[in-house]
Amino acid sequence: MKKKMMTVVLAGVMTLSTMACGANTETAKEANTSTTQETGTETAKETDTPTAQETAKETENSTTADKDKNEQDSDVETASSGSIKELNDVVAKDVEDSIAALNEEYEKLKADIDTYDKYLASTEKIEAFYGDVYEKTKDLCVRMREYGLNYASLIIDSDLSEDNKYDKYDELEELYDNVYDDAGEEILDEIYDGILDDILDVFYDGILDEAYESADYKEWSDARSDEYERWSDTRSEVYEEWSDFRSEVYKFWSKVRSAVYKGNFEKAEKKMLDFQEDINKIKEGKTITETEETEASEETEAPEETEAPEETSQADASTDGVSSDFKEMMDSYEAFFDEYIDFMKTYKDSDDVLGMAADYADYMAKYADYMKKLGEVNTDELSTADALYFTEVQTRINEKMLEVAQ
């Protein structure tokens, strides 16, 4: 935009210089100054003032975004009542529609930018798209948490008998299957491994690579570096949102299911209230660390003796520098083993082991799967912090498993 303005201004100066050869120098100066100012003013007006078409387009986009947001909020509200089957359909449709909208936006962007020059002229548009991918993924992940809460509410408040707590316990698998598993996998596949993989191929490894020999090197190098940074930052942020949603939904599901299995519906409802509070904090842009710490302090019995400072320091140090992906993975492993141990304790003390046979087989299959995953972790390839955290989590799991073996 600045280049266009300078070209117009310089053209005016050159014209006036030619005219000055046969005219009074002072007159040419005045004409030069006047013309330059007028040209600059007109150019500024042309560049700074949006056209009626641009304004209408912005208004249309804003209205469409508001409409989509209202429809999504309506879907969540609708999901809070009705049947589990209806909720399954709402969740699947929300994920499908959200991904389709992003794909449509991406295909248009890709069609509009098919040359190096168009790419350079459209960097703001590309940056806006990356921002949109992140924001829409974040909003979708928040709604997935809300759907998880809807599942729990429908099941806990359902007509399924509390006397036969296993009915509600089994029904909670719907939350795991439809939100954590199906929706979680589709978001990862279609956005993180889909759109964001493709856009790297099209712009960074495509248009920008092809322009290497013909473009000014510094301009090309800066453009390619900026593109990779935009892509990398967005992909990391999208993964973090996805990882957080999945981890939190898994923990919520595990805690509610464990409470229901024990017949402690009051505790299950408390977990639901806590999760709703966490969701509200996320919507307000706050972290949920405070809630988690409060919850942990409420559930943990006071030790008979004060822990030694050295042990506390060691525990704190173990999570310092641990990569978020690895921590999320290990925390999900530990959450499963906590649930598995609760089940096995109940199973050992039960007078109706035959009635629990199906659940027992399910847990044993999951147990084998998680043990295999733990065994596949190559500690030689881990950072020092990750390796230390792996050892800590594995030690806690082993100690808990000993309780079942006794």
C-alpha cells in the first residue's frame, strides 16, 4: 500500500519538474507542493476509506459469525435435554458442521491465492485464517466439554435405577465413545492433521518453494520464515486446545464413572458442578489450575506427618520442564489406572462377580492396552524432565497396583 502511494507521488513530482523547465522556478515549487499534497490526500482517502462493498462484506461476515455462534450455543442448550441418541446426533453434527465451515473457508483461500505475488499481497488474509482456525477449534473444544457435562447430567438424572448403579455406570460409556473418542479423533484428524497439514503443503512447501529461483531472496526468505512461524504457532495452539479438552473430559468421565460405580451420586454431582465451574473459567479466559488445586486439597486426607521439604521439592521439580504432550499422555495413563484399581477393589469385595464379568473383561482389555503403551515408551529418547516425570508416574502406578495385589 505504501509502495502504491509513493509511486503516485513520485510521478507527480517528475511531471512538475518537466513543466518547470519552461516556467518560473518558484511557481513550479508551489505547483509541486500543491500537487503532491493533493495527490497524497487523494491516495490516503483511497487506501484508508473502505468501499461500500468491503463494508458490506465485513458486516456480512460479522453477521454470519454471530449467527453461527448463536446456533452453536443453541445446539449445546438443546443437548441438555432429550435422549442420549439425540445428544449423539447433536455432537456429531456440531463437529461435522464446524469442520466443514473451516474447510470451506480454507478452500476459498487456497483458490484465491495461487501465485507468489498473490501470496505476498494476501499475508493479512492468511494470518486472519490461521487465527480463525485456532478460535473455532478452541470454541469447538469448549463445546465438547459442555457436551460431556450434558451426557453426565442426562445419565445421572435419568430413570435408570440408582439401585442398579451399573446401568448408569455402563451408560456413561456414551460420553467416552462420542466426545472423548469419536469427536476427539475427528477434530485431530480433520483440523490438526488435515487443514493445517495441507496448508503447509500448499503455501510453505508449494507456492513459496516454487518462487525460490525467481523471487528476490531476502523478500522470499522473510516470507517463508513468517509463513512457517504462523503455521507452527497455530498448529501448536490447536494441539494444546485439543489436548486440554480431551484430557479434561477423560478425567471428568473417569471421576464421575468411579463415583457412580461406588453408588456415590452426591459425589458424582459434585464433580459435575466442579466441571461446569472449570468450563465457565475457560470461557472467561481463566485457567483452571486454582480449581484443580482446591479439588485435590479437598479430596486428599491430611497426612499423619508433615512431608519433608526435600520430597516436596523433588515432586515440584519433576514437573518443571515436562513437555505438555508427554505430561497429558502420562496423566491419562495414570487416570485410567486409578479407575482400574477402584474397579478391581470393588470386584474383589463383590458378591456378584458374575454380574461384573463384562466390565471385568473390558477393564482387562484396557489394562493390557495401557500396559503395552507404557512399555513402548522409550526413555532413552526422552528429555531429562520427561524421563523424570515418567519414572514418577510409573512409580505411583506400581504402588497403587500393589494395593490390588495384596
